[in-house]
Amino acid sequence: MRSIRLALVGYFLLMVGAALGAVYWFVNQTSAATLQAKGERAHKLLEEKYQYDCEKAKDDLDQRLLRNAQTLASLARSTPTHLETLYPLGALGIAAWVSDGAAVAGGRIPLSAGVSAEVMEDRPGDYYQINSLRGRLLEKSVSLGDAMMPLKDEVRRRAELLRGNFETMNLRPGHEIRRVTLKTSVLHFGRYPALPAMWRYPAPGTFPPGTGKSKFARPGGRQPKSFDAWPIIFIQYASDTYALDATLSDLKTRLDIDLDTQDRETAEALAGLQERLLWICGLAFVALLAGTYGLVRLGLAPLRKLSDAVSRVSVKNFRLQVESRRLPGELRPIATCLSETLEQLQRAFAREKQAAADISHELRTPLAALLTTLDVALRKPRTPQEYEEILEECRDAGTQMARLVERMLALARLDAGADTLRPREVDVIKLANQCTDLVRPLANARGVTVRLHAHGPAVLKADPDKLREVINNLLHNAIEYNKPNGSIDLAVERVNGQLAVEVRDTGIGISPEARTHIFERFFRADPSRHADSMHAGIGLAIVKGYVDLMGGTIGVDSSDAGSTFRLKFPVA
């Protein structure tokens, strides 16, 4: 990240852009949904209008067919002359005429003059056909030619007087027509001289349904003076569906055009809305870009002030020259942390200087002893035994320097994080016993007693070499700083899921002031006292580093009666 200012501007604009994009998406989706719902309602209305127009066109055709059939029925009547010729036949002749649908003049019921011309005038593609009650053909239009319109038995049985029955059928293969079948009586629309009472039969609608037969009224009852019941006939009137199909096709074409127009208007409205939204979001983004840069620059002014104060820090002056109370609340913790860090750096520099001096002092003593021994040896010839003693002294001085250098390297590896663990299962009691056996000769030479206290199994997954180094360092310190005829107790036990190792001595103790610094490298509680090779002021620093590396903790309690170092390691 090269610039915080640019990063903040970029992040802010990215956030604003995302917010504007979300607003654009939400408004666009809402508007699109609204327009789509409006378009669907418009589609529904157009389709309902289309259905209504189609039904109206079909209904108009049905009404025209019904009117023409009714007109044809009103004209289909027999002449009085023909009826009078049936009087001598009596009731039996009338019944036979009614049941068979027979008629005078060659078996047909002749229509009045001009019926065909009146009904069929200017109606090309129209057809009619008249059948008797039993389905016998009585009359048909010339336009039918040799074709016939069949009269189904089901229609004849269920038809009611003056009620039309509509259906669509094929007159010829590929020739579709719309037909209405009308049931009526011959003289239903006219008034003729009354027949004798025994010859009359009930008015239309009083026949037993589905029989197709008539029953005469019993003589003696009061009868009307007009003749209201005559033979039943079926009138079929039909028309081609070409005109209806053309009308329905025009309505479908008009519906498609209206739907396309509605969709186009909806798409144009949505496109216009999207364009306006894009302009609004773009202008808002540009305005925010201009304002954000200035606001960020103004907001980063305290950070520049803090940066100037940090730049004035030097190796001679670690003080952060800035007043925290004049900084914003967000920068005050940073300034405080910087001040504390600079103080730690100052102390670290001081420790490094002191460490260099301590290393020089620690190395200077064995080097001076080594050089002095060599100078004394070179002053005059020596016996082989004397040379051997001088070489042993030189070896001891070299060993002391080698151990010091080795410890310095261990500290360097810990500081660099290059020291790694090699963990494995370790029996800590067994390892502690080995450590006590190792230091017991030195303790006996100093008159110090070493005791081991072990309680229960103590298996730990750790690096045995580093754990051994830790315990040995603590035991050597306890021996070095113990009182004559003192004692050292090494305890190992498991407490609350942790492995505890304690080293208690009856030594001189550690003052409270020195207790906070004992784990610092090259620190001695008694600077006037010179330690041997194992105690150059870096042993406890190594102990602390190894314990931290193994995930444990170390603490110390001390008084005039002695000191106690406590180690705790987590047990897997």
C-alpha cells in the first residue's frame, strides 16, 4: 500500500460504488417488477377482451343462426286445403300423420312461397334442412346440394320446443359449419280453424319426454277454440365458419399487435428508467470522488503530525515529541504505544551496550588468565609435569570461554527463532533423577544436600535435552547461591492437569528489586560477585527461553530463607 490517502479514497469509493450499485439494482428490480406486473395486468385485460370479442363473434353467429331458424320455422306451415283433406280420416288419420311425419304433396311439408328467397337472401354459405319428428327429410336448401345434415337421435330425444341446440360439424371433409337445430310444431306460429275435440292433442311441452309420440286429450274436457298443437318438425340452420374463422384470426392478430405494443412500451419505460438511474449514480459517484479526497486529506492531517514527531526520534533522544491530548482519539493509543515502544527500545539499546560490556568482561577474565599462564610458562624452561599443569589451566580457560560462547549462541538462536523443539515422550522423574545424580558431587563438595521428591507418574511430551538444561541450570544456581550445610529439594508432580517442577533451596534469597530482572541476560543480583563458567548471568535467560519454547511458565518466590523456582508444563 503506497498511500493511505489513496487507499482510504479507494476503499470509500468502493464502498460507495457498492452502495450505489445496490441502490441501482434494488430500484431497477423494483421498477422492473412493477412494470412487469403492470404489463401482466395489461396482457390479462387484452386477453380478456380478446376472449370476450371471440365469444361475442361466436354468439353473434349463433344468434343469427337462431333468428334465421326461427324465421324459417315461422314460414314452415301447411295450407288449410291440405289440412281439410285430413278431416275425414278422423283421429286415426291425424295420429298417423303426426307419428310418421307424413305430409301431402309427395311426402313433403311444402313451405310458403318465397321462404327460401326470404331466409337465404344475401346469405351465401348458409344452409337449412327440415326433418320430421322421426328424422325424415322434409325439406332442405338448394345450397346443400347432395349433402345432408344428419339429425342425431340424442338431439331428437332431448330437444325442447323452440330451444336451439348449437354445434360445430363437418358438412364435407374439410368443410366446417356451425349449425343450430330447432324443434317446433308446424302451426305453432299460426291460427287455424279448430279441429274436433277428439282430434286435438295437448299443447307443446306436455308430451312425455323422449317418446316422440303424442297423446290425445280425453273428450268432454274444455278445449281452446284455436288449434295450438300440430305435428313436430326439426329445423336445422347452418352457416360456413369461414367468416367466423377470419374474424377470430383478425382478433388474434390484433391481440398479438397489442401485446407486442404493450411489451415494447414496457421495455422502453424500463430502459428510460435505467438510463436515468445510471446518470444519477454516475453524477453522485463523481461528486463523492471530489469530496472524498479533500475530506481524507483533512482527516489525515493529525497522522502527518504524528509522522513528523516520529521522524525526529534519534538514537540520542527516544522521546516522542508530540502531545497526545492534541491528537484525535483514534491516534492517542498509537502515540502511547509508540512512546512505550521507544522506551523499550531505549532500554534494549542500554541492555545491548551493557551486554557488550558484560561479554567483554566475561571473555576478558579467562583470556587474561590464559595469556598470563602462557607468559609465565614462557619465561623459563619447564619440566614436562609443569607444562602439563600449565596446559590444563589453559584448557580450563578455553572450556570456560567455549561454554560462554555456546550460551551466547543459544541466546542468539532463541532471539532469532531458529531454535526448534524435538518433542517426544519423557519420563520427567527419571530425567530429574539423572540431573540430581549429575550435580550431587558438586553439591557434596559445597556441603549441600540434594533431595528428589516424586509423586505419581510424570510423563511429558517435551524436548528432553532442553528440559534437562533447564533443570541443571536451576540446580547449579541453587548450589552456587546456597548457604553452607544447606539443602536443595527437587519436586515433580501432576497438579490440575499440569506437570509441576519445583526447585527449592535454603540460599541467600533474591531481593524484590532484583526478582523482576533475574531472567534478563547478564543480570546479577550481586554485581560484585564473580560467577564461574556456568554462571555468567545468562543461565536464567536461557531457562526462560526454553520454558517459553516448550509452552510452559516459570515463576519465582524468594525470601531470606531461600528461593523457590516453579515450572509448569501442560500435559497433553
